[in-house]
Amino acid sequence: MKVHLAINKRGKPVRVLLSVGQEADCAYAESLVVGVPVRVLFTDRDYDVDRVVTAARAGDVTVVISSKCSRKEARTYDTELV
């Protein structure tokens, strides 16, 4: 079982989703943020897929995601936010 959280700037959960361990984390990215005002998408590398990043940037969201090892060019992000 995995727990996916969307939190506010104070660290309080605003949405909680549960999934089975075999499902990809990135499948839950959109469900976590729909209807939640998002300014920064801060996730681990399991969410490093182009469709998640493209959708976030289209909504003027700052993306802070470490690159997967398989990515040819590492994703850049503001290290001050980490």
C-alpha cells in the first residue's frame, strides 16, 4: 500500500490517496492536484515523467522533481526549494 499526499504550504494534508504498491506513482499526480491550488509541484523521481511536468508547467506551476537515472539529461530545478 502506498500513500500519496498533497499538502499546503504549512505541511498540512489537503488530499490523501491510497494505491497498491505495484502501480506507478505518476498515475496519481493529476488526481492529487485537481481542484487544489498548486504553486509548486515537489515530488520524488517516481513522478519524473514528461506528461506530469508538461501539465504542471502549462498551469504555471514550479516543478521540483529529481530526474530519474534513465533520463538522458538531468532535469534542472531550483535547489533552494529543496
